[in-house]
Amino acid sequence: MRVYNTLNRKVELIRSIHEKKIGFYACGPTVYFYAHIGNMRTYITQDILRRALIHEGYSVRHVMNITDVGHNVGDGDVGEDKVRMEAKAEHKGMDDIINFYTDKFFKEESILNIQRPEVVCKASEHINDMLELIERLDAGSYLYKASNGVYFDTSLSKKYGELAGTTFERMNKELKAGARVERPQGIRNITDFAVWRFAEHNEKDMVWDTRFGRGFPGWHIECSAMSMKYLGEQIDIHAGGVDHIPIHHTNELAQSEAATGKRFVRYWVHGEFMTVDGHKMSKSLRNIYTVDDIIKRGYLPMAYRYLCLTVHYRNMLNFTFEALEHSQKSLKSIYAIISRISALNDTGTVDKNLAEEIKTVRDSFFSCIEDDIDTPSALSKLHALASLAGRKNLSGAECSRILDVFLEFDEVLGLRFNMHLSSALPKEAKELIEKREDARRNKDFNTSDEIRTRLRKEFKISVEDTDQGTIWFSSID
Ligand SMILES: [Zn+2]
């Protein structure tokens, strides 16, 4: 398996620290608001990577943090804590905000069929781990006090900025030239960042009394401390969005390596941004969509997942409802084929050439995945398999071989193909669908409509007639 490593700026073969094991850390959400579909694209990418590694035979330990404190407005060190600010705005406690948006996040993840990481860790529950790491940095004389917190001196970091392809000097010069970054008093370098922020406004929630002062951790120290706790001082893969490269991941890397003297991460994997109708998502353009918005407009959440796979994770994805519609159509055609061939009985004879063709398609699909998770090319192999499934006179053995390959593809794609197997239907629902098809053939549309209503009411199944035949969707689709 090869991935593009941001640190070395090339596609590299994954060699894990421990044989057949992968330690995988992904920066999770800051739970102060709804995650939008652009955020979810990042988690879908990570899910595909995780599934691909598992398919390759790795045992993956995937750790994701939940940032419930310490992430400031503007991502820097002077803005207010995002969760605290939202709590004030909504006249609620920080806990209420955290619980509400964390639940919402995991509901959306499960709707999008994103597998839950082995470890999900909340920042506020790991303050001692962060303090231990801060102590280590202090013992190494990397820290100093400024007006609003305890800062890491980035001039002492050996290769500060290397992840972003730059240097300490260049970054400081550029930031100074821009002069738009507000920095607190008493800092030594513009790039320095707080590992501990002092409480300011008599805050009661989410502040801790420590020898570094009364306050709360910096956002970056959270990820360093929690990744070390659950994955050790060196990890195989660290993932996040491209927006994390210049500040959050650069700072995580600097302080982790300062504390341990070891390489922190072997492979940094970053997913590109998403635009909507060619524009950056923003509140003023009213173009921020959530998974709920997609469902409300009548789309399958899996159609969104499919749409994400049509663009390579390192390329910008421009979201439009037209593109979503197109993705949904393609996905439904696959569902219909799976439904149809899983219901077929032995009708034809075995064709040796076909077996060979199925194998070629299967192998080339996984070559695409292994090549830096090239999902757009993998999807073209998926459709190649679908066209093999469309051949006339397939034998039962051939159908079941093709089905096996569809399901193996779906171990990585996660598009819920198994929900569309004939065997996934309750017996009574299956009989009703067959009856309905008979009724339609006889142009008895009243009966066909009655059955459609019964399926919805009794089994929460909706049916749809396509060129490929009838497909069904249960409410979870
Ligand atoms: Zn992080």
C-alpha cells in the first residue's frame, strides 16, 4: 500500500513500525457546531484508508480525538475557545454543547457508514497526560511564559515548518510581512504557540488549576499527548485536512519531537478541501450543507459517500447537487445489479473466460486502492464488474462469484452493498416485491401502488423501478 506523505512530498510505500500493525491517529472534530459535508469528506477519506489497510491484513489501531476545550476562534492563541463561545451564544453550559454536537457527529458518521475508531478520546478527560507532556517540554527548556499563556519557543525546534515545506525563518518573515495575525504580548516568535492558556474571564467551566497557572490546554498539545498515550511516541499514520498542515500539525510535530527526540509520525496523510458550486463554504454565502440537508432533499447519504469517492482525496472536490444526483444514479445502478444477481437462480452455463475477467477486474480494483487510495479509478473497476454482471445467461456459480467480489470491494468502499442483497430482505417483503413486479408486468398499477404503501408501512422499505429492475431501500440507506 502506498500513500502520499506530506512530509516528504511523495507517494511512499507504507512500512509500519510494527509488522502488520498500524497506529493511526486522526484529528477529530471540535464539537462546537454541526460538522458540514466538507468536514465529513475528510472522515470518509480516513475511513477508506482505514478499511484499505484492514483489507491488506493490517491490524489497525485508529485513535481519534474530540476537541471539547482549547480550540480557539481563528485557530490561534488569542481568540476565545470555540466551545465556550458557542455555549455563551446558546445560553447553555459547555457540557450541553459538547454532548449535543458529539452525539450529532457520531450519528452522521454512522449514517455515512464511517467505522468508529478503536479509541475516541476527549481532550478534557486527558488533562493530566497533557500536563505530563508540558512538564517534559519545560524540563527541556522549550517553554516560556507570555501574557496569556505558556508558550513553546519554535526557534528551538530543529526543523520547524518542514511539514509545510518551509522553514522557521521564512514562516516568521512571511507572517510579519502579512501582519494580520494578532499575537499576544510577550511572545518571542510569531510562530510560537500556547501549550497552556490562562483563564481570562472568571471562567468556571473547563479550567484547571495547575503549576502553570489556572487555565486550559492549547489545541495542539491535546493531539500530541493523546496520540502518545494511545499509540506511543512514534506513530505510523497521522491524518487530517490540508488546513491542519501549516499550524496544527506543524506544531504537533514540533512539540512531540522536542519532547521525545524521536520521529513523531512516519506518514502524514492530508485530504483536500471541498467547495460548493465553485465557492468556499461560508455562512454568508449560505452554502454550508450538512448530511441532514442532503437527506432532507431526498438523497441517499450513500450517494454523498459515493460522490466523495469520485474525486481523489488530494484533489479539490466541487460539490453540486447535480453531481450528487449523478452519483446517486450511478450508485443505484450498482444496487439494482446486486439485487438482481443475488436473486438469480442457476440459469446458464459456466464460462471460463468470464472467471478470468472477474479476477482481472478484482485485482485491478485493489491495485487502484493500493496506489494512494485512487478511488476514482477504483470506481471505474466497480462499473467494469457491474457490466460483467450484466451479461446474459450467467450461471448461479458465476453470479455468486461476482457478488463475492462486489462485497469484497465494499469492504473498502463502504457503500452498503450488503443491504441490497436479496437475502437482506425479510421473506414477506421479498414476496411482496415479487408480487408487485407481477402486478406491474400486468399493468395493474393499483395493486402495485398498494404494495408499495404496505412495504413502506410494514417494513420501512421503499421501492424504485429502474432500467436494471426494482431496487429497494430501507430507512438506514
Ligand atoms: Zn490534531
